[in-house]
Amino acid sequence: MAKAWFKAAALAALLLGAASVSFPAQAVRIKDIASVEGVRDNQLIGYGLVVGLAGTGEKNNKFTEQSFRSMLNNFGIKVDDSTSIKIKDVAPVAIHATLPPFSKRGQSIDVTVSAIGEATSLRGGTLLQTMLRGIDGNVYAIAQGSLVVGGLGVEGADGSKVTVNTPTVGRIANGAIVEREVPNSFATSDTIVFNLDRPDFTSAKNVADAINGVYGDGAAVAQDAVSVRVSAPRNPAKRVEFLSSLENLDVDQGEDKAKIVVNSRTGTIVIGSNVRLKPVAVTHGGLTVTVSENPQVSQPNPMSQGQTAVVPNSQIDVTEKKGKMFKFDTGATLDDLVRAVNEVGLAPGDLMSVLEALDQAGAIDGQLQII
């Protein structure tokens, strides 16, 4: 247990040390920090059937049987409702895909297929023709093909089973053909709007300044912390050429807020290099309570007609660590915090408690974010 805590503390110190290194701001391309308004992906979803499974499909699922009957009816095969259909080689699935911007009819996109019933594996299955719809209900692609499944599931007659990865999810590379194009506003106005991936007033201003430095004052206007509007030609060919030159311009990205991110589930702590501490003294001690059970057997005396019984025997030990105090002066940096943590030897859980207390005391010039 001690070794595990030591490794966790060492990892936290390593992360803190990595975060304490300060790098000068470097220029980045506009295309790396922003996207063009109206140029976006669209999500598609559908419901279909996978056939050809080796007995790993459905067992007695009513809606799967209904889907299978509907499919047979589409081929002109009518099955009486009283007829029982064995569908252990068939599985109902949900299909989802992402339609990239400017996708044209006849192009292919990848699809992901996921079982939604009692199927234990989709390995070896084939997806039958399935319509993929957008949020507006229109069909934008048709999917069909053989699945590639990375998982494996094996079950024995005695109920024992082994599962590797996820055998109920598969992919079909280029498994859907685009049948409808998504309209966009790329060439319908006299301007282009860049939306920053991270809202930041400094970055928005820098993007506008970089564009105006090349194309003249007034070519670009920063509207807020996210959007930068740029005047652009309407001619599609000239607009593409213009946008190509814009997105490759180098700009200085503004620094993010001073922030400490704490993941309470994994114990991961990342502290930004701009975090500063106000004058404060910190002490942290731990109280460890250990409860151990040593049950004993009570044996009756001979001829006493008593019965052997197990008597519980509990021992409780309380150990208190001696807390060490460390003091931060005005403007203490991340390096000072890392040095103090390493000297005291705080584990990640203890460090979380210290950071929360510092935030409550108003001693952190930055934002503490717990996820």
C-alpha cells in the first residue's frame, strides 16, 4: 500500500514539475485554433439488422422479430404472425456516422455499428442496407457491408466466459454512400467568420490584427471573444484561395486563465504555470484508523454439553501523522508549491485537500476546477 501511494505521489510531482516549466508564447496557424462558421460536420444515425452471426444474435426479442418480418415483407416474403422465427443469427443494431462538410453524392464515409439487444457478438456479421438520417429526418447516406469487430467473446457450456475488448461494436470502412448533400452558407455572404476553439479576447484581437496586417485595416473585425469577421470575395474560386491564405497566417495565441484542474476520480492534478499564491501558511496532518478482525474459537470444557463457537475479536489502532507547516510568501509561484509538496511528501489525495483549503482561503490567484 505504501509503495502504491509513493508511486502516485511521484506521478503527481512529475505532472506538477512538467506544468511548472514556462514556455514562451509561440505563433500558431489560424486553422489550428479556429474553424470557419458554417463549415461543420453533421451526425447521422440509423437502425438496421446484422445477419450471418454464428448463433451470437438475438434469442427471443420481440422488436427484433418484428424488424425481421418487415425486412422479409420488403422482399415479398410474408410470414404468418403465428409462425415463430428463430433469429439467433440476426442482431438489431444502431448505426452512426459523421458526414464531413462539403461531402458530395457518391462519396463514402465510415460507419460504426453497435448492438442494442441481447446479441453477444457481431463478429462475422453483415449489415443489411440501412438508411442514415440527419437531425432533420432526411436520409443523407445508405450503409451496408461486412463488419470488422476488434473484440472477442467466448462462452462455455458451464456458463464460464471470456471477453476481450468489445465484441458487440464493429466498424465498416467506407461503409456508407452519401446520397444527399448538406447545404451550407460558405459562399452566400460577403464575409467569412472564424470561430475560435477557445474563447479568448486576446486571441481574437491577435487574429484580427494578423489579418489586417496583410490585407489592410478594416479587413477583419473581432466581434467578441470567439468570432472574427473577415471581408471576403463571393466568387467561389477566389474565396477558396483567399481562405487558404488566411488560415495559414501565424498568430500569437493568448494565454489561458491561471487554472488548477483536479480530477477527483483518478487523483490527477495539473497546475498551470500562471498560478500564483498569496501569503499563506499551510499545515496538513493525517489520522489513520485501522480495524483488524481476529476471530477466536471458544471450545467448551469436556462433558459440559456446550458447543464450539466463534467469538469475534476486533482491534482498533489509531495513528496520527505529525503535520508539517510550510509558508508561501507574496507571489509564490508554481515552483514554490511543487518544492513544498515534495519536501512534505504529500500524496495526491492530501494535495487535493490542501488545494481546496487554499482556494477557500482566497490564497490562489487562479481558478480551481474539480472534475
